[in-house]
Amino acid sequence: MVSYDENDLINNDYVNTTTKGDNPNYTAIRDRERVSKKELYEVVWFCDAFVKGYKVPKTKESFQKVEKLLRLPQISGVVMRKELIDFVAKNWNSKLV
């Protein structure tokens, strides 16, 4: 199965390091439950994992669709991974993006 990376993203305004207040050495439960939508590696991982884990086309377009859904104003304040997954899955066939 193909894996997608930062070259497949639409936007290029992500930080390629941890954001302020995020400890790169901390990988306990909090880091597994939350997604920083500003950090390049977290967005790439989330989008790639969603495409691989859900019944959606395994294409670059699907990867980019997840990215677009993550950037919608409706979920700008959402950081919990489960809530983000639920939102993307629920709105996959919507006309939001």
C-alpha cells in the first residue's frame, strides 16, 4: 500500500518541528490522543493513517481530502484524534470540500 508524505499535502504552511509547548520527547497518552494541525509530521501521519484505515479510495486525492477537512473552520479548535477521525468519517461524502 502506498504511503503519502509531506510532498502530497496541498498546503505548505505547517511547521516542520514541534510547536511551542509540545515536547518532542513526550509520547505518552496525551500525544496519542491529540493532533497538532500545525505540525507537518502529525498532519501527514493523520491523513495517511485515515486513508489506510477507512473504506475510502487509497489515492493522493483522498489524502488531500482529509487535509482539507482538517482545516475547516468547524473543527479549528478540535485537537482530539478520535473527534477528528469521527468528523472526517462523518463528512467524507458531504459537500464541505
